[in-house]
Amino acid sequence: SAVISQKPSRDICQRGTSLTIQCQVDSQVTMMFWYRQQPGQSLTLIATANQGSEATYESGFVIDKFPISRPNLTFSTLTVSNMSPEDSSIYLCSVEARGPFNEQFFGPGTRLTVL
Amino acid sequence: DAKTTQPNSMESNEEEPVHLPCNHSTISGTDYIHWYRQLPSQGPEYVIHGLTSNVNNRMASLAIAEDRKSSTLILHRATLRDAAVYYCILRDGGGSNYKLTFGKGTLLTVNP
């Protein structure tokens, strides 16, 4: 299993500003993922972050808006840049477990409100 | 990714069994069937997965149709803590596809 923590747990931000969300895992993992969950919606994958390489973004998400860092095997950050009210969502990170089930473990999420 | 279809919502009574259906008629031979659930105000958590045979674990059972075009997640005795959104997801077992593609899931309500 993997235990994941995220900081901050929630934040209220002004439009036009940026917020960096941190994701910390208690074990070394190869792949980390960032998801967005808009109010009342399901999860949408933003990008996959591997240590030592550029993040891979899904369709509809770009690096200028959601830059990601992956400096080591236990940590990643997601920045939401130049925010607008449409960016109000829960942002979650997850990791792929090194186990027989290949299940993903999710962090508790960061609830972002943009005014 | 192959798509899945689930009912938007289901209701159950506490301590009764719950059968959550999922249709995946376009499933390929290498797709595994995964189930996750998301409790209120939490990130999703893994429940169970299978390929062809029925599977049991401490949380639930997974019954897979012989043609693999549908499956059913079974909670043997629902508790109030099982109230959550349940997601049925297909994952290619071919090695390099780590992505989870979430549909809308089924919102399970458990009545006391």
C-alpha cells in the first residue's frame, strides 16, 4: 500500500493568481498521476508524472496552465496557473502501487475555490 | 479505453446484499475489470479487480459474465460506511497503460 498526503487540503484564491499543490508519498513510486474533479463530476486525468522526465498531459490540459514537477520518487507538485473560477475543483494525486493488483492509491485531495 | 455503463444511483438497506451492475460490451481480451469507490470527501479507493473468473476479497466479490460483457460488484452486507460512488473501470492488462479512466459511476445510498 501507499500513504499519500497533499498540501494544502483546501484553499480559496483570487482569479489571476497561481497555486502549487504538493503530493507526498510514503514510499518510492515510479508513476504519479494528477486528477481533477469538478463539482459534482467524476475524476479526469490531467497528467502522468514520471521522475526524471517531462509530464505527459491528457487532451485538454497544457503545461503552461498546469506545470508539474517530479523531483524525486516520493514527491510531486501541480501548479494551477492564472486561475479563473472555472478552475474551482478538487485536485487529487495518485500513485501506482508496486504490487500484484496494480491498484492506484489516491491522496485526500485539495479543494480549490477561485473567486 | 473501452467504455463502461453503470446505473446513476442505487439504494440499499443496511445489512442487506447489494449488487452493482456494470456493462462493458466492447471489452477486449486483455482488459481487466477494476472497481474503485469514492467515499464522501475522500479520494477513490481500490475495491477489487478481475479478468475472467469471479473474485473475492475482504471488501467485496466480483462476478464476471461468461462473455465478459458485464460484471457485478457484490457487497455481501451493506453498511452505512459503504455509501459511496462506485466506479467500474476497464484497464488494459497489456503492461503500459496505467491510466484510470473514470466514468460517472453509481451513487450507492445505504438506508439504516
